[in-house]
Amino acid sequence: MSSILPEYNSDATSSDDAENEEELFTKRVRSNYIFKSKFDSRAESKSEVLAQKSWLQRFTKNLEDDKRIYYNCKWSRKCPAKMMLIIPHNTNEVFQYVTDAAHNHKIKECGLPEVTKAAVKKLFDVGVRKPNAVLKSLREQ
Ligand SMILES: [Zn+2]
């Protein structure tokens, strides 16, 4: 197992199509990325990012040594929480970095199992909106 992590801030001299957007991005948010976890494959990183249910892919940068995928918080564009995947070209491993800023809002859709969410949505669709009525209906199901 390699203990050498890619440097996230070594791309200052790079230039490619994503540069302008990246510039805007860094101007708006001075993000301080911290290493979070390492995945053994692209597939593993993809399913883990999906499972975290917090990230919306913004743009990708291809650098000499690695590819970087930048993510924003999925729930709020004003949220300072950001995430980045670094995929070195010479390995299958994927490194996940997150900003040290916490989400500045409540994370929606957490805690309810998919089945319950679907049931609640169905009730909403037929006009059951009062929390007590929703709970009563759910219990009956
Ligand atoms: Zn957030």
C-alpha cells in the first residue's frame, strides 16, 4: 500500500479547458481540502460518492499526473462543503478530498429509508401533507 498521497495544490501551473472555471471556483471559495479516504478503483469511488448523497459533479481537470473531479454540495450552492477526487494516471486508486468547511444547512433526505420516502411522496401526491396524517397513513400501510 502506497502511503504517498497526491498533492492537491500542485496544479498552479497547469492549463487546460477547465482553467477558467477553476479560477472562478477558487476565487469564489478558498477551499482547504483535506484527505478523506482512498478507494481501490474508479468503480468503488463512484459508488461511495453516490452513497454519500452529498455531491454534485462540477468539472473535471486533466493534469499531467492525475485527473481531478470537483464536486459541490448537492443540496445548496451556497454551502462551503466541497469535495474532490484525485485519480492518478499511474494507478487505479482514487483519493477523496473534502473541504474542512462543514455543511451550512440541514442535509435533506437523511435518515429515511427509500421505501418510507417513496411512501411519503405518494401521500404528498394524493394530498396528505399534515405530519400527523402522514404518520397515520404510514402506520396503516
Ligand atoms: Zn452542504
